[in-house]
Amino acid sequence: MSALDSAVSPVVTAPHRAPARPPRQAKVVPTAILVLGAVYCLVPVAWVLVASSKSPGELFSTFTFAPGTGLLDNLRALFAYGDGQFLLWSLNSLVYAGIGSVLSTLVSTMAGYALAKYRFPGRDAVFLAILGGVLLPGITLAIPQYLLMTKIGLAGSYWSVLLPSIISPFGIYLCRVYALAAVPDEVVEAARIDGASEWRTFRAVALPMLLPGMVTVFMLQFVGAWNNFLLPFVMLSDERRYPLTVGLYSLLAKGSGEPALYTLAIVGAAVSIVPLIAMLLFLQRFWRMDLISGGLKG
Amino acid sequence: MSPTTATAAGPRARAGAGRPGRRPVAPYLFLAPALVLFVVFLLVPIGYAVYLSLRGLRVSGAGPFGRREETFIGLDNYVTALTSTDFLEGFGRLLAYGVIAVPLTLGLALVFALLLDATTTTAKRFSRTAIFIPYAVPGVIASLLWGFLYLPTTSPISDVTQALGLGTIPFLSGSTLYGSVANIAIWGGVGFNMIIIYTSLRGIPAELHEAARLDGASELQIAVRVKVPLVAPAIVLTALFALIGTLQVYGEPTTLRPMTTSISQTWVPLMTIYRDAFTRDDLPLAAAASVLLAVGTLLVSVVLLRLAQRRAFGDA
């Protein structure tokens, strides 16, 4: 396990490089490679934004990157589809990803803090089980989870998608690593000596120190849940409970018979990625990616 | 377990929580929600899947009164799964896809991270943000976007090749298909892995490459000889993510299916499992195949970590 361990340990006092490094002359080839990579990553996004402005007729007839004339009609059609199903899917995605990742972050933080700051019988066994969970991708569990949900009669409900996404072994692991480095034992001990209860020590003293790590775990969980496809696809049968991913897939799957739905799928894709990209760009400055990439050899 | 864990708790934590008179209930309470969820949504489903995988329909009783009923049938389902051509061919396709997707994702992520860290490039902020953007695009939507870029009628690439008189490229059939599906995963995965490696690069003390620079090393030499060895742990981690991601590929080919006839219902193992469970209602067989896939993923991860440990960290 120590390869994973040392790869993920954070350097909270990361030796940030001195900003004043004399800039050398930029060279053409390295910069060109970098910009080429950026273009490769932007082209599909640019395409969907342009394509979403095309009317169903224009989609298959005009030049790919020529903007169309149907943006407003497309948006109207999108939000009118199936009595406003698209809006419902967006709200569902927000519920699954939003509530799921907030709860997941809280659960992971408490567990990570307990594993990092206490010694108690069974701790190593729990930690080992969590590590095993990290290596087991959640998606291979989707079908077993469905079988269980069917057994207890929850399959098809909101809970069947929400509950499994709360537990995240990787999130717990990251929180433990972060708590080890960011919360000094002296501070916890001082709070105890001042008579604070264990819960108060956690809430008032440790939690503020853990915040940057929590933002990172929240982002990873949010994006993971927002992007999840197999779990809701397996669990849900009622279209009104679909998240965006499954909803847009269902449009596409029907679209092979009905080309107008292609346009809806494209507009829907464009509308659904814009807020997430905006959120990521905004939150980018707050996350601690070094939590994942880590200090070298911990 | 590892040096980090051994020294991690520190003497103070030991003294604090284990102090006589204070019964350590707090850590169990903090862990309780996670443990309950872990048991209910990880351990119990795995256990239930294992239980189901050992069951199947058998004719009981003899003669005209024989009835088909569910009973224990031992490892039969595992034998069926492991000898099923659909399931095994799925692994073959997974291999072809993984051989393209994993090295290219990691290679590009490493190259971009090194270029971002190099002193000889500009447009860094723009490039970093642009390459990271696909991380925010769900795999299903990424497949939808690329699917349209592959379709001859909507593809800008086809516009170009047709103008040149080359006809259209059959992105979604033949062996090109593997590259096309892998490309979607590469597009979605490069940015995240790049950021992990880049953050790791930023953690290298500047003195290390300043020294190499004073000795007259070129930027390329510094990158290959100084930086890459130092970020080996981050590279191992990204390799692990990429490998696990490969074994669970599902959304991309499923989304592309309506656009092509070349993707069968059993294109990758998870699709076979889905078909067995939902189209054929053979839950025991699907459970057995799920268990096999999960155990396989676990084995691959452990082997990779062991190898990496020996290679990158010595036998310490």
C-alpha cells in the first residue's frame, strides 16, 4: 500500500516555488504543443455550443462551425419537451450530486478525522477495509447494489441513487491524509484541556482547519455524482427521476428514429455542461490538488 | 502498513485519546455514519452478489412432476461466465481499448504537465484551464459530443476530408472504433491527470532544477532526468486511476450505440452483465460476472501498486 500512501500524502506546508524566476525566452515548439492540446480539448465544447444554435434542418446541412438560426427555438423546444422534463432532470442531477456530495463530504470528514486523530481498537482494520474500498470502483458495485435495492424495495426511488453515492472510501482516505497533516495534535489537546467535548473540539477547532481538504473532496464527489451514469441507469425506470446523463442518453437513444430529438440532445448537452464548467473554473482556485498528487515520498 | 501510517498518529494523539479514565467512544461515533454506509452499500451488496452467484434454476424432482426452482448450484455460474464468448470477447475489446487509452492519457497528461512547468512555454493559464475543462463534461455527454463529431453528416472532420476528395472516415466501424472510443476517454481524462502531475511538479524544490540548469542541462534534460523521477508517485497514482477507469468503461460505448451498428450489446464486460441482468433476467449469472469483474479490478490494482513500489521506490 505504501506506493499509494506516499503518492497521496499532502505537503500542507508545500514548498511553493519562488514566483520570481527569470522567464526564459518562450520557444515555439513547446508552446505550440501545449496550445494544440488546449484546442483539442476545446473543439468538442465549441462544436456543441455552435451546433446548439442550429435548427434541426440546419444540423445536417450547413457547415459544421457555421452558427445557425434556431437557438431560441431549440431552447424553447428543450424546456417544453415532455412537460418540462429537461428542467426536472437538471433538478434531479442537482439533488443527486448536490445533496449526495455534501453528505459524503461530512461523513468522510468525520471518519477521516477519527482515523487520523484517535487511537482505538479496530482502527487499523477499518483503515484497511477503506483502502480495499478505494481500489474497488463503485461502478462494479452498481449491479449488486441494484439487486439489494430491489430486495428491500427501494429500487427506482431517489434514495436508490442518493444513498450509495454518500459513501466514498477515497473521500475518507483523502480526509484522513489531510487531517493528519493539517490538524496538529497540540491544538486538539489544548482544546481538550480547556474542557471542550470531543464533538466541540472537532466542530470548532478541527473543522475550520479541514476546510480546504473538504472543498477538494466535495468537488471530486460532486463531479463524480454529476457524471454518474450506470448507477441511475440501472436503478431508475421512471423518466421523471432521471438525472441529466440518463435523460440525455434516452433522448439520443430515441433520436435514431426521430432526428428532431438529436437537436434536443445537442442543446441539452450544451445547456447542461455550461454551469458545471463555470462552477469548476470558479472553485478551481480553492481546491487542494496537492492533496491528491501529494508530497513526494510522504 | 507504510512509513506514513506508522509515524502518522504521533505520540500526542496516543496520549490524548488513550488517556485513562476517558473511554474512547468519540472515534466510534465519528466513524459510525461512514461504517454503517460502508457495510450497507459495499459489504452487503458484495455479500449478496456472492450469495446470488452461487444460485440458479435447477429442475428438482423427477419425471413429469419436475419443477424448476432456485437452488444452490455451486460454481456453475462462474463456469458459465468464464466460458461465455460474449463476456470473454468483451475483455478482448477492453484490452484493445485500454492499450490505446491508458498510455495516451498518461503520456499526454505528463507531457502537458511538464510543458506547463517548463520555463520555455507561454499561454500557460489558458492552456491549463482549457485542457482541464473536459473533466467537467460527463462521460455520457462527452460521448454524445464526439459521436456527432464522428458521424459523417455532422462531422467537421468529414467536411475537410470530403473537400480534399478523400471521402469520409469510418470513425464508428472496423478497428477505427477502438481508437474513437478510446479518444473519448483520453479527452475526458487528460486534464485531471495533468493537474495531479502538475501539482506534484510544483512541489519539487526549485533548487533541484536550478542546480541542473547551472550545470548546463537543457529544459528537456531537466524534465526527463530530474522532474519525471521525482513525480513518479503521482504518475503511479494516475496510472491506477486510468487502469481502474478502463475496466469499468460502460457509458461511452453505450451512448455511441444508437449511432452505429458496430457496437454490440456485449461490447464490454459491464454491458454483458447489464444484458444478463436486465434483458435476460439471469441475475445469478450477472452477479457471478460482477464478482469476477470486481475481483479482477482489485487484483490488477494490487499488482500495479506492487510493481510500482518495486520500480519507483526500491524495495524499501
